[in-house]
Amino acid sequence: MDITIQPGKLQGEITAIPSKSQAHRLLICAAFADEKTELICYQTNRDIEATADCLRALGAVIEYPFSGYRVHPIVEFPKAAVLNCCESGSTLRFMLPIVGALGVDTVFQMAGRLPQRPLSPLWEEMERMGCSLTRPTADTIRCTGQLKPGKYTIDGSVSSQFITGLLFSQALLGGETELEITGKIESRPYIELTRQALALFQAPAFRSPGTVTVEGDWSNGAFFLAANALGSDIQVSGLSGDSVQGDRAVTGLLEKINAGTVAISAADIPDLVPILAVVAAAKHGATFTDIRRLRLKESDRVASVIAMLTALGGAAEADEDTLTVRGTGLTGGTVDSRNDHRIAMASAIAATVCTAPVTVLGAEAVNKSYPQFWDEYRRLGGKL
């Protein structure tokens, strides 16, 4: 699906959608709880549904009868299962150690760019601790055997999702199990989200809290906050200032970009780089450091951001670990989303300051995290 957007500011009120990151974690905890859990989550998306489907394949009964999920926990685990992760890196990296802890013979199915995204050093650590992992086909992984209690060690510089998966498996294994994280820890706030979810369910006891509301998503709310920094007038509600989500930093970062050329570390905010790059291009420019992991996202997000800005009349370049965005202003053009939801949404916000139309190729990429994005954009006055 291709969408062409006419230049123009946005105005109105919007409620932040539920946090995808928190929803993944709460669904997993609820599936292992002692009784039913109600998760208030008034919107869902493909990634959250991938996790829900995987938990269903393991025996959980998960319904969506109203504005959220009703989760009946797993009573009996299957001996073997097929888990379809679709394109969700979180789902795959969380569920691998979980099925390893359960000892379920599992085939994981993957789509999109997910089969190319890294699993090392999680792969090697799981094999060291009792599992066997193989690649029967290019888009499947099979996990057999069972993880054992003991001391696990993981490099924190590759993906916080590996650490989250091991924290879940650690809670399920119980006994004398500990996790040592070495190296520089990237995306630390996502690890805190995991610890918060486990604490809420009193892991390893996994006692259901009854009803839980998934908090608003700063990652996707950031697009509309950025639109305001570019001259739109949108009231964004439903975002908690006390959240441990790393992307809560967007408000301060937008202020810095508006004030002048700045250097921003992407280590804890990789998902904000596309939209912050748009604002930087329209303002005074910015330099983003610690960008290595952006190349391993839904697209090579360094290349995608540069291509997006170039297509829209901007200028940016990168070396191994730094992305430099020039404050050239943006004019308009055609952007290939490269099946990356954040590139598609960032391009739409760019249209609010462009002088010519913006066409987004593969606009359906937003379904990964925000299926209602284009409807909301239109409701706020966007001319599609």
C-alpha cells in the first residue's frame, strides 16, 4: 500500500496507544500465573498478537473480548509445539529461552527480516546450558532439550531482548539460577520493564494481580510529540511521566534538538532515531552516536534513515557508529519504508514541514506496531 500525503500541520487530541514492550511482557507473565489475568490494552498490533499466538500454542487460553486480553494461564505444556513469531524480534528472543526452560520441543517460524537478525550470543549460551538449536530451514529454528539451573552469562551489548528472555527462563527454572551480564548494557530501560513485570506477578511465584492496565507507549507517542516540535498542535494524553520506558526521554531530546546541534546517544533509544532525525533535519541538525544496533532492526535503520532524509530533500551520512544529520530542511518526495514501521511513520510526520507531497511506499508497515496510525493521522487533519 502506497500513501501520498499533502503538506500540512496536524491538530487535535490523541491518546497514546498501549505500550507494545510492556504488553509482550505482561502477556508472558499472565500465561504462567496462578489464575486468570485481565490486561487492559485497548489496541493491539501484529507484534503483540505474535506473542499471544505463541503463548496459545503453549497451552494458554487468550481471548480479546473487549478492550484488552483475558489470559487463562497454561495448565499443561505440550511436548512439542510450533510457534509463529511472524516478524517480531521480541517474540522470538523472549520465547526461545522460555521454551528452553520448559523443555518443549519447539519449531519457531519467522518472516520478513527476522531470520537475518542476530541470535548470538543467546544461541551459544542456551546450548551451553542444555538446549540444542538448529535451523531446519532458512526461516525456522528448532529448539530441543531443556535448560538447567546454574550461572548464565550474556553480553549486554547486543540486545536487551536476550537478557529479557533469560530473565523469564530464570524465573521459570527457579532453583540455583543466576544471570551475569557482561559488557556495556544496551537499552537498559527495556530490562527494567521486564523486571517490573516479573515483580508485578511476584515471579517466580507468578501470582496474578487480577487486572492490569498496559501503560501508554512513549515510542509511538513520540511521533506526535515530534510533530508538535515541528509546528503542529496535538494534545497527547495517556503517557506516564513515571514510566521506565526509555523512550520517555523524547521530550528532553526534542528540546535539545530545537536548541541547536547536539550529540545524542542511541544506546537506550534506538526506536527514536528515525523521528528525531526528521526533526533534526528540519531544525539545526544533530549527531547520533552508538548506532551499530540500528542496522539490525526491521530494516538496516541507519541506511533507511539516510535514504528517507535524502528522498525528502535532506542530507545525512554515517560511519560505523555515528549518524550525522544536516539541518537542511525537508522538501518532499517518495520514501520506501523498507517494511519498517518507524520509517513509515517518521516520513508521515516529515510531511508536516515539507513544501511538496510525501509518498510512503509500503505504508502498511505501520501494522507492526500501530495499525490505526493512518486513521489517526487523517483524524488530526492529515491530508492523505
